[in-house]
Amino acid sequence: MRLVFLCILALSAAAQPLTVGQFAAETRTFYGKAQGLPADDVLSVRVDAAGAVTAFTSSGAVILSNGKWAASQEKAPASAKNARAKDGRVAEARADGLYLKTGAGPWQRVFPKTATQSWAPVDVRGVAFDSKDRLWFASPQGAGVLDGTTWTLYTGREGLPYDDFTTVAAGENGVVWFGTHKGAIRFDGQVWEYRQGLRWLPNDDVRAIAVNANGDAWIATAQGLAVIERKPMTLAGKARLFEAAIDKRHRRTPYGYVHPVVLKQPGDLSEWTQTDSDNDGLWTSMYGSGECFAFGATGSPDAARRAKAAFEALRFLGTVTQGGDHPAPKGFVARSILPVSGPDPNLHDSPEHDLRNQQTRDKRWKVITPRWPKSADGQWYWKTDTSSDELDGHYFFYALYYDLVAKTDAEKQRVRDHVAALTDHLVEHNFQLVDHDGKPTRWSIFNPEEINNNRDWWQERGMNSLSILAYLKVASHITGDAKYEKASRYLIGKHAYDMNVLITKTHLGMGAGNQSDDEMIFMNFYSLLKYETDPDLRQKLLLSFRNHWENEVPELNPVFNFLYAAVAAGQKYTDAYGVRDLSPEGAWQAESIDTLKRLPLDRVDWRVSNSHRKDIIPLVEPVRDEGKRATGYRVNGKVLPIDERYVGHWNHDPWTLDQGGNGRSLGDGGVYLLPYYMGLYHGFIRE
């Protein structure tokens, strides 16, 4: 059983690991009257050469000393309208243009010019000389830098996020910060970082910025002072922070289902309420899978303990449905559970609610009574109508847990028994998951009569064919029972499920589709290709996976990139037209690691707005209906980086420009742990 994973590791070796050391992880802290400032209304801020911070408010100045603010007699610094270089040059931002003088010479208006652009800027909002003595300016036309005698100019076409400037400030090592009326911008000469919304700022209208030698930016606004700190961190250290937070807040019920929590007050992590969802099984599976990879990569006993807890939680979703007044057929797994000591969920999820609300939006919505039956011991409500994405997550996890974590014969047998019961249920019910009412659940339909012949299922044809083949292959691997392989060959030989999988999902182009589908597709391809040995079927699967992955590359998704690379690196596809290398190419590896670095430590669902940006290319019909919400991507062809949007789980839509909520939902860190540990296990990351 270990040999399969050794083969996968050998394939992954075609992609050389990228070594990742310490990097700067950004966090923010707000200061206002409640934290010792004379007023929330901060007019300006100064950081001196020693790093001392002085805030100038409408009610006086204060200096930060030993973590506390003390009164100061300092005068407010000069505005960013003028700046002096080390060599004596002086620049000034004026309403009628950009001016520069040297020594005692006269002021001269400057007209920035490149080989392709010539500007006569007016309404110049700010100037600064950076640490390399280069002159920066900001105006409604854009931003520019003079390095010696060479100008470089930036607009949205060059990646500048926004241009309604208020100020400019020099940072460390040639970094420059721009304040705008809607957020702050950091630029290191290569990468633009846009800081907007309560994740970063108490108010988006930036009045002044000051940066210390470490690169920490102090930002003055009318509703307080923010400091965005750049703290040294490793990927492993970040994982430990998220694991500790999950253990503290996100384990619901004694079984430990991992899910976001609701905060009592926006952004306040001191009080929270745990929540359930339709996808408790899926999210717990993906979290547990990360811990399986963690144990495989590090041998950590804590990772093994967490993975085992995840298995027991998922196993209980199968045992809780047995018996009681409304028993499900053997092997049926519930979506979620709730304790009977709490409110009765059937009062909300009633047949009347289904008919009145759900079926008005979805004519195929299943009405089932009760939606939350009680367990045989009377301790739990369990949720019905389990979906295919639940099963996709379950089987993805079972294979990893069986191969990497389960050590003893008893542990492995426990997995075999559970997987056999679930898979037998599917086979015996004509490749469907059948609920306590004797009818299939809404989405778990995998039989050829529906998939191949019912036009209502045309969109799921490839995807559900892939799902059932993956389930059967995982069950065959874990149990060793030949009947699952026989069932798979029946679906392929008699009903062409292998050909169905060649087009797992119909795409209208970049940015189209549903990321929940993509998440399921990637997990199932990975599971199936780990164990499939038939050369012809492997080539079909790999070709289809490659075509699907190419659509997802702009999304900067490390889960998708690592799942594909793990099974496709070094692989080839041969047909009548030649040989095609299916190895991933391009910047997928560096982009994935960059996403892991930039994924915010702050998991609060702060609202982020990007639809006003100047570096965005909108998606239009037929790819997206622009009348519903603004969607788009950056001029570099990629979606917004992960720290400029809100990501709860990897099924989120990265093309939507305005995201997030009211600051009361706190996501768990499983979204980080799965790709990080997977990248570490498969050798894409070296620390």
C-alpha cells in the first residue's frame, strides 16, 4: 500500500522543491481613543530614525512609549507635498504640476517621459524620495519614479491598483507606499499590494503614512491609526498558529467537526458561537486530509492525533444514521449532526419551508420529513439529503488516512469496514445514495440511467462519472474486494464512464463555472490516479485533468496546483498526433507558495471592495452576467491575490471583486493547512 504513494512521490520529483525560509507575514493593529489616543481623528503620523511613533490627532499629539501613548509637544510633520533627497534635491507637489530644484537653483517643472509615454502631470498629490534617492510622485494620471535620468510610469495597465491619491511615503529598501481616498498601496518595484477595508484600515480615506526601518507602515485616518506590521514567519509556524486556533475555537461537538464560528462582536475573537453547515463532512474531510499529509511529511504525533479524530468524526456520520424512528439504509452518511439539547432544527427545516422557499428557487429540491431525524440513542439530530461533494471529501480523506496514518490492523480494519459499508450502499442502490425515505438524495446520483440518458444531468455527466469511479477505486484499494473493481469496469465497459470523464465540466472560458465543482473534480482525479494502473485509462484521466487544470491556473489556488502536479508531473499523453508532456509548467509552484505566504492570519470575513480598481479587466457575458455582481481579474491575467479578497474555503469564487461580510464570521485555518502540508509531503515545498 505504501508503494502507490512512493510512486506518486517519484512523479512529483519532476517538480523541484522550492526552498522557503522566513518571510514577512502582515498583521494589523488599530489605535483610537479606546487605546489611548486623544481622539480617533488622526491627522498625521511620524516615525523618527529610532522608530518612535508620534500620532497627531485633532485633540493633540501623543508618542508611543513602552506600549502606551503619552502626550507630546511635537509639531505635525510637513505634508507629503514636498520632500528632500539625500543629495540635496527638493521636490514639490503642486496643483499645477511636479516641481524639482537642486541646491540654490530655481524650481523647474518636471515632465516625466518614457519611450512610449509623455506626461504633464497636474494636481500632484504627493512626492517622496525613497531609500535609494529615487523620486516618486502621485497624481490622478498615475504614479511615477525618476531613477537618475530614467522615468518609469505606472497606471492601471502597469498594475497600479488605484489612483485617487492622498499621500506618498518612502519605506524600506526602495519600497514606496501610496495613500488614497480608498485604501493604501505598497509597491516594492515588482509587486503591488492593495490594503483596503477593515482587515487593514479603520477607515479607507488615508491621510498620512509613515514607515519604520522594519517596513511597518503607520497609517492615519479619520477613524483611528493603523499599523500594518511585517513580522518574520515560516510556513510551518503559520501552520501551528492555525492548528492552535482550530483546537481552541473550531471543533464542534465532542467529535470535533471543523467549521467557522460566529463572533459576538465584529473582529473580537474573545467570544464566539460554533456553527454547523450542510458541508460539515466535507470541511472536516479536507481539514483531516491536511493532517494526514502533515503526518506523512513530518511524522508529528499531533498530526496523527488530529487525523484520527477527523476519521472518527466522519465515521460517526455513518453510524448515527442507523436505527431510531427514521433509520437510513446501512452505509448512509449524514451531512451533519446537532445535539438534541439544542433547538429542534426541524422547526426551521420543515416541509412547509422547503415548499415555500427552496422549491421556488430549485424545482428539483428534495422535500423530506424529517430533514433532521433523531439518532437511535436519542442524543443527536442528523441531517439528511447528503450531497456528492460530501462524498468526494470523505473518499479523498479515507484514502489518505488509510495509507498515511492508520498503522495497526485494528485501525485499518475500522477504515475498511466503514468504507465498505458506504460503497456497498452506493452499489446496491444502483450507484445512488438513498435516504431514510427510500429515495436518492438531491445530488448523489451516479447511475448511467440518469447520468447518460437524462438531460437534466448533462452538466454533472462528466463530474459524477469521475466521482463514482474514484469512490470505487478508493474502496478497491482499501478493502481489497474485487467487486468494486468489477463495478468500475461495468460502468466503463458498458456505459463509457471513461469517455464521460474526458470532459469533466463544460467551460465557457476563463472565470466561468463553479469552484465547488472544481474542488470536487481535483480531489477525485487525485484519488483515482493514485491507484489506477490501466495505461489507457490513466492517459484519458491525465489528459482530462490537464485540460481542466489549465482553466484553473489563473486562480492562484495551491490546492488545485498541488493536486494536479502530484499526479501529472513527468507524465505524458500519446495519441495519433504525437506525444504531449502533461507536466505542469509556468509559475504554478511559486504562485502557490506566494498564496500560502499571503493568506491572511486574520480569518475574519471583513468586507473587501475591488470593483473600483484600475488594474482590473472585467468578465463579461457569456462567461459572467455582469448585471448580478462585478467580476474580473488583474491585468496580469490572474485573479486578485488572496490577501486582497476573503477566502472561507477553496470553493469560493475568486473572480468576484467585492467579497466578505460584516466581520462576524471567523473562518478556520484548514484552508491553509491542506495545501501547505500537501506541498510539503509531495516535495513542492522545502523549509
